[in-house]
Amino acid sequence: MIDVAVYNREGQEVDRIQVNEDVLGGHVRAALLKQAIVMYHANRRVGTAATKNRGRVEGSTRKLYRQKGTGNARMGTIRTCSRRGGGVAFAKLPRDFSQRMPKKQRQLARDSAILAKLQSGQVVVVDELAFSEPKTKEFARVLKNLKIDRSCLVTIPKLDENLYKSARNVPKVDVMVVSDLNAGDICNKQKMLFTKEAFLSVVNRQTNTN
């Protein structure tokens, strides 16, 4: 069992939640987690880099001069990669770097990422994060009270525009709905900040699926 403290916005402990490791897979699946992170980074690659090979540059395909008898080194067409303005050897072409994983594997990788954060003490739970209007200064104060001074993934139960606008100017902080969590985004941040409702929804959902 993992004992997780719940804090208020002033950084004071107000509750504790017991989490059974079995609801998050029991142990961290390192190989599966690595596969999910590789997929996450691969899917972010644009893949539009392109250069022209000798078949794509303009110019004649005629051999510049005969093979023998000139005293010069043999030479092919003007489009060869050994001449200025010619094509590029081993030219880059647009390609799709995207990878796919089955849904259940993605879910297991997400659970392993959350469990790894819990075991390393990088998960912070706050009782609520509601804002009546966008207030970046107030949001930054809450992070300071919770002793979060590094990159952080803020996880909320549902979309909150005021919270999103309050956090978007804070460096290295992202806000994500709990249903959109994935292993790549979780491992890309040093800490995770859950609201109590979002954290309980993760535990309850995992309990129901098991």
C-alpha cells in the first residue's frame, strides 16, 4: 500500500489516501513503459525533411564526356552528387515515423508511469484547484505552497478553462484532463499534481476494470 497525503491550497495536509499498488498493475513494467515513450516521441516527429537526389534535380542526363581518352577522371551526368548543384547522395525523403500500440498496452504503460511516480514520491494531491477567473499569480502561489518548483503535469477531472489559462504562462507546467493521460506526457514531467477528484477517479476506474 502507498500512503498519499492530500493538501489544501496553502500546503497543509488535510487528508490521506491509501492506494493499493495492484490497481496500477502491481509493479512497473519498464520494457512496456520504454516502448510507450519511444512511440510518444516518434509520433511527435514531423517527418517532412526532404532533399533532392540526382533523379529530382534539373539537368541533362547526357554523359558530360566520354569515358576514356580525355585524360580526366571519368564523369557521369551533371546531376551526379559529386558535382556542385547535383543531387544529394542518400537523400532524405518525407516519411511517416508514427508507431502504434494496442489500447491495453497503452493503458498498462500509463499505469506503470503513474505507479513509478507514486513510488518515487513525485505525486502531489491537492483537495481542489478551482479558479473563479484566470489568475496566474494565484496558481503560481499554490505551486509554491505545494513545494513544486520543477516541471509538473497538472491533472484535473474535466476541462477547466480558468485553470488552463492560469497555468499556461507558467514555465514547464502543463494541464491535462485525467482521461487524456498517457505514459509519454507523465514521464516527460518531473512531478504530477492531481486534484483529489482526479486522483480518486484514476484509482476507482482501475479498480472497476480489475
